[in-house]
Amino acid sequence: MKALVYRQKNTLDNFQIKLEEVPDPILNENDVLVSVKAFAVNPGDTYFRRTQNPNKDGYRILGYDFGGVIQKLGEKVKGFSVGDRVYGVGDSARQGCYAESVAVDYRSVAKIPPSAPFDHVAAAPIVTITAWESLFRDHHKLPEGVKNVLVLGAAGGVGTMAVQLLKARTDVQVIATASRDESVEWLQQFNPDIIIDHSQNVPEQLKRHGISGVDFVYAVNGLKQSISWLPQIIRPYGHLSIIEVDTGVDLWQFLGKSISIHLEYVFSKSAFDHKIESHGQILEEVISLVGAKKVKSPVKTVLKGLTEQNIFLAHSMLEQGHTIGKIVIELEENH
């Protein structure tokens, strides 16, 4: 099959993801083989490319959320058939979906209706599960006593899904932050209760809205830049959920208020074979919310074709750090 691969970690200046012919994926007993129709490109992909060399295969295929059609079933797969249209999340310890086909654990995928465009569903799995687990953890609900949530850096893929999941599944007040006009315009379609500018005086903006303290802050992006005011706005015994890595932030400054710190890594369950089926269940619920018009796809940019040019463009956009929504690459019929 054709796949976009790299053979040693690399920077944008020395970008080394190339289109190559590689062996087809080998199925494990719990796997489905999916013909990839579209896949998303995530900030985590750029991190892996910069910091991690390939495994024993000698090359690495990135990409861990996709939409496609099941081609083949492992012997222990239940509830799926060849030809099913699905979307799902892969495993960072295995080869990914920047390719014509991908093998993934069936418990991490869900069926999609015939009307669902592949580029729309491919944008959703990782950001959906990341946002869900950051907010609801493994109990599928917010912590007790949370009445408002501030989503810091809400215009990206994860932030967009966080706002939507909070609006669709809870009755809390949702405060989203964005600093650019185009980010604010993007967020308005998802109906957060309040949008504030995180580049300005956030405590003062909250006061103007009658908010004296925040119960839960979801720091999707911008933790380091916001650390001067975050401890001021979170209430005692409140919550801070973090997905950013390598921020160098001293979290001890939250000790005075006994803040609960939540960390989220979307591949934790696959890494430790822990409740992997919950990923498929989350995706099933979200596709039903889409059908009920309570959630929209976070897709913003769609690039056509499994090409070196498209993957370089996608990684370049992400490394600039100002991406709105999700970037998806849709495979053309001749790939």
C-alpha cells in the first residue's frame, strides 16, 4: 500500500515524510482493517515527528484518527462486518493512518451513517475523546459541584469539541477564550455562553460578566502564557485539566487553593489495555449527537490527496500554533 512515512525524527526545515510503498498492515485478533478515505492531522503528530525515531519497522506512519470502510476482520471482532463505514482512533504504538489502509482495535471504532462525509468524521475521533476524557474523565460526567467551565484556547479542534460536548451533555455555563477575530467568529457557531479574550485581562473580563470564580478550567492551549492569572480565577478545590506537554509550568502555585490537576493522554487506554471499549462507546454517542444536530464536525481545512505536499502543508500550519478547527486530508480515488 501507499503511505506517508518518515525514517528518522525531523524538523520542518528538514522535513522527511515521504510517500512510499510499504507492506499492508498485519491484523491482530481484535483488529479491523480499514480502507482509509480521510484522516486528520493533529498537533501530536508534529510532536511525534520531531521527537521520536521509528520503531523496529524502520519507518513510522503517523495519523491516529480516520474515516473509512472495513476491509477485513480479525477473528475475535464482534459487531462489525466487511463494508461497514466507520470512524475511529488508532494506537500511537502502532503504524497510523497516513496511508491507504490501517489496522486498529475494533473497540476503538464506531459505525457511521451513509450520509456522514468521511472528511467530517475523520476530524472528530482524537479531539472528541481527548475533550471527553479531559472533562468527564472515566466517569463520563463532570466532577461534583462544577457549575461553570472555562475552555482556554477554545478555537482549535479539541477546544471546539469541548465546548460542544459541554453544551450537549451538561447544563453548566461554558466560557470559551479566543484572541483573534477569526477565532471568535469560528467559536460563535458552537454557542458558548461567553467568549472572552485570553490576551487581555481575564479576571477583569470575568468580573464584568458577574463571575467571581471558575469551577473548572480546561487548558487546551496557552497554559504557559496564562499562568499569571489562572490561579486567581479558579475557586478553592476547583479543577484544572491539562493536555499540553513541555510547558515548563510550575503547578505548585495551585497548591494554596487545593486545586485538582487532571492530565489527559488520548492513548493511555490503548497503551495499558484499559477500558479500550469506552473509546468506541464515546464515538457511538457522539455520532448520535451529530445526528441529533447537537454536535458539529470540527473540520475547518480539507486537503485533497495522499501527497508529500499536503502533509508538509498540514504540519506547517499546525506548528504555527494558530490553527482554527481541524485539518483533514482526504484520499483521492486513485490513491
